[in-house]
Amino acid sequence: MTDTIASTAAAVRAGERSAREVVDERLAAIEDGDGALNAFNYVMAERARATADTVDRRVAAGDDPGPLAGVAVALKDNMCTRGVPTTCSSRILENWRPPYDATVVTRLAEAGAVVVGKTNLDEFAMGSSTENSAFGPTRNPHDPSRVPGGSSGGSAASVAAGFVPAAFGSDTGGSIRQPAALCGVVGVKPTYGRVSRYGLVAFASSLDQIGPFAATVEDAALLFEVVAGHDPMDSTSVPEPAPSVVAGLGEGVEGLRVGLTQEFVEGADPDVTARVEEAARALEKAGAVVSDASVPAAVYGLSAYYLIAPAEASSNLARYDGVRYGLRVDGDDITAMYTATRAAGFGPEVKRRIMLGTYALSAGYYDAYYGQAQRVRTLIIRDFEAAYANHDLLLGATSPTTAFELGAKTENPLTMYLSDVFTIPSNLAGHPAISIPYGTGDDGLPVGVQLLAPALAEPLMFRAAAALERSLA
Amino acid sequence: MAEPISRDDVAHVARLARLDLTEDELERFTGQLGAVLEHAADIAALDIADVPPTAHPLPLKNVLREDTPVPSLDRDEVLAQAPAAEDRRFKVPRILGEAP
Amino acid sequence: MTTAVATDWEMVIGLEVHCELSTTTKLFCGCRNAFGDEPNTNVCPVCLGLPGSLPVINERAVEYAMRIGEGLHCTVEPSIFHRKNYFYPDMPKDYQVSQYDMPINARGWLELPDGTRIGITRAHMEEDTGKTSHVGGGGRIHEAGYALVDYNRAGVPLVEIVSDPDIRSAEQARAYVSELRAILAAIDVSDVKMEEGSLRVDSNVSVRRTGSTEFGTRCEIKNLNSLRSLVHAIEYEARRQIDLLESGDRVVQETRHWNEDDGRTHSMRSKEEAFDYRYFPEPDLVPLAPSDDWLAQVRSSIPVLPAERRAALAAAAGASSTADVAVVIERGLDALVEAAIAAGADPDRVVTHAVHNLAVEGAANLDPDRLADLVKMETDGKLTATQAKKVLADMLEKGGDPASIAADLGFEAMDQDVLASVVDQLIADNPVEFDRLKGGDQKVMGFFVGQAMKATQGKADGKVVTALLRERASS
């Protein structure tokens, strides 16, 4: 494993280590190990070295290069990096180089971080295993015959494999937390609107959020603080600066009311459930008050999500039409060009979701499907509110299973969709949630437990996660 | 039991979404989409007509910006990414039918 | 036995007018909103719809939309944006951000110069598309080889103003568009130039038997680039539909394209291509709910609108015709006219001058007191109408006061007695013609008036001459 973000940044800022040396080390690790894992779509070796050199120059000049000085960061390949391929692991954007940076990318640069590469994902973030990538799947560092989870599988694996201490993914229905759990790392989905979506290639606009992966809760908290905060380029951005979460990490959970939520445990494998129960006991031992909780409407989350997300996606992905950028397959007239381009450019899961979404929005079906799903969303929010009347935080499993084998769930899409049953409700409600590694399953593979918090309650959430992490030591 | 979605529906939706499907795909997708919609029958059955829909998880309103110009992109950079360009513009195959 | 009654047809028209707002930047991004710039130079990730881009609403566009709502007597309401999904190369995202069932302005009206009120269903905000040029095949869509797209216009703010189907003739449609344009210009939200595309009109036309209250099937007519086209297209389309229905056929609901060259509308859509826009609320934007303060401030910023100006002028001018009043307002001369009337000038004369003799640039800057003086000279009999017109022309060109100008020109009204003796002399010199006049021949009056003008070097007042002759002829 690499050094922590905190220690690396401290060393570089103090001039004890050069950013260049750090980054060279990371690039070498990637070069050595990624062939077997395929976590990266693109490694930005030259640019990373140049950025590292800039950081070193700033240190030499006596300037503070920022809280992430010299820290190597991997970014999910659905975040725009100017002049660097941003493919969303899709053939339709295979050679696209954005003319602009995502806000998150700008903030990372300002903090002295060094982006070393773009990581693999399920195409357009649609999937739970990274097997839907047009460039081949990523493999789980704990067991390369297994999936790393998805859709941010590349980012999770890059941290789990020790290539980088920091990575970012996006979470629409669990795409940060579930791969974090399957790869044994920390993954955070912030409150909807906490982190700017400007420059994040949209999948489902009312659900997507960018969030960090790291080996420790503190590292994840540091990353979160750097990227969070209001962005005028994103109308759905929370109008507040980033909250302070690092400072309070050691405050413990004395007196905190934690709800072990039945809907976030039911249906999980017994070994996963056992880990969650152990986490509950650990929190109790650390002073929390743990009791049972319920978010009854959460059971409808999967259905609501698989109508809302594809509906928004069907609209968000209409722009991939061969006109302005990306793949074009010529046609006799524009319609022929559109249909041939999109047929060739999109993989089957993307096509399925586009069609499902188009159907859910189409005349005559809107109310029964999309409309109904948005009403269910309200029910879920209400049930969360009721649960939070009696609890400060909720606890559950992140994924029902440990990492499954490549190909195990690709036969029937519905089987794959069930991987997200514990994570989806947070996205529908817009609430933050974090997955932290908590022991292993019977198969020795990592298990992640999930802490959920009300909107904007990241400080509390990180604090409890840190306490839970400490209980493992 | 009635199919939640027919082959014709799928073909129609593929047209709306400008996706060219093979016969094979049409067949397969009809089954797969049907399975998802069948699963969604659990929420279709809920009697919640009077529950207001949530379009936004955030209670924000009136997010506005000033009417002040900001530099535009460099045209060359923009057209460099175009699959086809001519005379400073994006080139596309002929368009049959007028815009709505 | 019933009497056979001729069945007449009535046309029912609704107009959709798109108005480009004259904001500095686009609706959702900071690119310049400018007409005629080099292609694709006012574009950015947002208005190009690049992956990852997000919209942020332009405050001034909202303000202008509210002004339009106020100017059209709409209720300004909380609103949201919706996505209207369809594929077309001038649409960077292949959806248009528009407003659907919660528009910012609803349920208003405007008043035509003749006093008719036309209802306004809604006036909502939306983004404009890019511009497509069809290349090859003479520029006609069907024969083009390919197309070129410029996205400068993509994302420019529009307000779409939809009228109730209250319009009943092509002329009324023209009056509606003219009045709407005048209102939009008065509240200063748009350049409103049809020829530049900052005002675009589509017309929904249907017909029904006079007296029926049901609506017939309507067609939407597009490509109306001028008021003339609007009138001709509506007339053609109404006739086309009537012919169809009278021959037992039915009207197919469709969009039709007006062709200026052959003077006909043509069907543009293939039958299966029904547009299912799959509207859903735009998730990248949050709702608009203008505060009462903002609304009050917008309301107070609305200037006097054409209808109010017409009313004020009509009140000041008394019996002047509505057509004359409309012309005066159109020329921006109402302030001048009202001031001249207030200074004591005869209202009818002032309005007549404004309508017939002040159709020039800068006329509005004429000193109302001097205009009043001129009119008084006329009504006092010191100047004939013809002379007054000349003096006025000089006043406009060189300035100065009417009395001096009249003196310089050598104008003075003829003394009544002198004129009477001229008339008597003419009668004496032309006994045959006078007999014809006495016998009721009115045409010979012109001969005498002409002779009087000759005899007085144009100084005679034609009306006075006519009156004198009539008097002589009847005695």
C-alpha cells in the first residue's frame, strides 16, 4: 500500500519529499501492475510529471502548493480532463478530448494534487461490475478472477491495488460505495449537490454525485474537503462552502443514535450480515446507542431507480449523435447517420437503459412509470425523515455479496441490478453515505459496511466512520 | 400473462431513441426490458396518486447568474473534435424533414 | 319550406411567436448573444452541449420574460423548465430546454388598434437552436446534399408567445403581430426584426362553418418571414382547407411549410413521424419563483404601452379615426400631437398633419408649440391647407416658426372680398360653364377652382372658392 494522503502531502509541503519522486513511484507501480488489472484507460505520465514539477517549484519558491501536494490521484474516465481522452469507457467517445476541465479537476489542481490517469468504468457509469466497459473489465486486486464492482471499478481497484492513494468516482445508484466494498477501500457518496457536477459526464442528473476513494477515512475526508463546496457553474450545487470534516474525525460516537436498518441488511449474504452486526456492536462499544431502524419504502428503491435513472440517461445520452464529436458512422441522411452511429457506439447495457428510459417517458407511459417513480422517491424521503427523527445515522451493508466472479451476473441484467439494492435509496433521497471496509466474508474477500446520514450531515458521517475504522485496529 | 412490453413497443422506442437494432437485439431486449418492467410492477401497483413527485432532492430555487459575457471556446479547438467540418461549421449528411 | 342559407366558413387562427431576447449573453451560459458573428465563435461547453456541461439561468433573461408577461397582462407565476426531447443537428443536446406545463407567464391578452382583444395563452422561456444551412440542391431541404451547422445561436434566450385561437382573419393576424412587435419594442426586450429572425411567427390555421363552436383540424404553418407572407399563407391555407372539406375530404393535422415562390403551403412531415417529445422536468435546473419585490420592480419598469398611448391620444384628439390614431402611435408622434393640442391647436388638423405630412424621420422632434401656431394660422384662415403643408415641410427641414416662414414664402390667405370679386369675374367670363354649374353639374366646379388658382397665383383657398361658387349658383 502507498503512504496516506495526509502523510504524503505533509512531506511534500515540507520539502521532505519531491512531488516528482512521489509521482514517479506511482507511475512505476501502475506500469508494473495495471496490465493484470486494467484499472486505467489512460495514464497521463508526461502531464503528471509536469504537474509534479510545478508543485516542486512552488515548494522551492516558498509557496504553499496546497493540502494535496504531490498526491497522485486517479479519476474515473467520465470526468472531463482538458486535452486528455475522456471516454466514459465507450466507443462513442473513444477519442474525445474535452476542451475544458471539470470543476473537480480544477480544484484538485489548485490543491496541488497530481492526476496520473483516467480509470475504467462501466460504460457511461451504467453497471455494477465494470464488465460493461468497451475496453475490457477491470479485475479485483484481491482476486483477479472477480469483479471490482462498478461502475467506478477502475478507481476502486487503483486504490485497492496501491497504485494511488486517492481516486474519484461517481455514484448514481451505488457506483462508488459498492466497488469500495468489493475492493476493501473507503468510498464516499456526498449529499447531492455537495460536489459540483460540472464536467461530470451525466448519467442520471438528479442522482449523480462525484466522491472520493481512499484507503482510510481520514484520506477520504481530506479529498472530500478539497472538492466539495458551491460551484456557480452547477445550478444544483449546494450554496455553501465545503464543510469541515477532517477536524472532527476523532470526536467519537459517544451518545450518537445509530439505526441498524433492516432494509439495508435483508437479502445480504449471511457473512456480510454478520460483519454489519459486528460493526453495530463495535459502535455500541465505542459509546453509540444502536437500535433497530426501518426505511420501509426503501424496498421500492430498485424499481424507482430503474425507471428514473434510465429516463434521465436516455435524454442525457441523446447528444451522442455523431454530429459534433466522438464516433460517427456515416449514413445516407442524418437519421441513418444517427442510428448507425449510436448502434455502433453504445454497448448493450447502455442501449437497454436508453430504451427503458425512453419508454418510461413516452406518451401514455409517463405517469405510470416515470411519474410513479418520482412519487415513490417522495415516499423514500419521507421514510428516511421518519427514521432520522429517532436516529442520527443509519447502518447497513453496502453490497449484498462480496465480489462475484467475472461473468457471474452478466446473463440476466436484473441480477446485476440487485447489487445496488442497499445503495440506491440514498441516491434517490439525495443523502450522503459512506462505505468502509469491515472485515472479510467467508471467502476471504472484503466486506464493506455502510453508514448513511441525513442531507448535509457529512461531518457526523465521517466522524462515525472514523470511529468504526478505529474499532478494527 | 400479458407482456409488459411488446416487440413493436421496443422497435418504436428504438426509433425514438435513434438506435438501429438487429433482429437479434430486438428479440433479446424485448425479453430483458420486459423483465425490468415486470419488476417495476411493485411500484405501479402502489396507490399514491396524491403523493407529490420529487424532481429534485434539494429545496433550491432561483439559482441565477449575471448577464455578463465570459470568453467563448476557441473555434479551432472546437472544430478539431468534429467528425466532419466545412466552412467553419459542422458538416452533417442531408436532413430530410424539417425541425419541429 | 325552409329557405336555403348560404353556408359560410370561418377561419380560426392561433399564432405562436418566438421572440429573441436582447440580452448580452445566452440563456444558460456566458457566450455572447450576437447576430451575424463568425460561425461557431460564440460557443462554449454549455451551449455546445458537450458531455459534462450544465446550464445556469441568465437573470436578465428572466427579467425580460417577466416584462413580456406584464406587457401582455399575463400572470407571472412560479415556473420550472422541462426538456423537450427530439433529434435534429441544430440541437446540441438533442433536447431543448423549454417550459411545458408550468410556464413563467400565463393567461394574458393584447388589444389591437381597433379595440379587439386577443387572448394570450402563455409566454414561456426556452433556448434557441443553432442554424442549419442546406448545401446543394438549390438550398431546398429535400434536394440538399449535406448541411452545415453553426451553433452561435444555440442557447440564445427566447420567449414563445402563444395566442388563444381568437384570430379570425389574415388581416387580424397581421394586426396582432404588428401590435405584439410594438409592445415588445416598447418594453425593450428584443430587436424584434422578422428579417433577422429575432421575431419568428408560426401560424395554426383551421376552418369551421360560421356559427360552429367546435374547432376544426388545424395545420401549423411555418416559414413565415414577413407580415406579407403571414397574410398570404393564412389566406392560402384557409382556402386549401375549405376546398378539402367542401369536396368531402378531411384535413390532416400536420405541419406545413409556406413557400414564398409558389404561393402555397406544403406538407413537411412524413406521416409516421409523430413527435413524442417525452417532456420531463429539467433535472439540471431548479425552479424559478420570482419574489414579489422583483415582480413589483419589473411592473414599475414597464413604460406606457401602445394601447394606452392610443387611448390617451384618442381622448386628446376627440373624433379622430382609430386608423389615424394607430398611425400616429406607430410613428411615435403621439407626444407631439398631444402637446400641440394642449397648446390650443385644433385636434383634427393636428392629427391630419401627423398622418399625412409628418411621415419623416425626426418629425417627433418638432416643437409642439410651433405646430400649434401653424394650425392656428390655418384655422384662423391665414393659411390654406396647401400652404400650411409647405410651411410645415420647411419647418421640418430648416426649423423656424410658421409665421416667419409663411411671410418668407409670400403666403397669406386671400382677403375674402378680393376672392369674392375674383370669383364674380370668373362667373362673368365663363357664362356657359356657370350655367352648367347652376344646372347641377358638379364636375365643372373643378374648372372654376383651377381658374381661381391661376388668377390668384395659387393663393386662393380652394374650399372658400367652392363655397362662394355654390352660394352664387344657388342664388
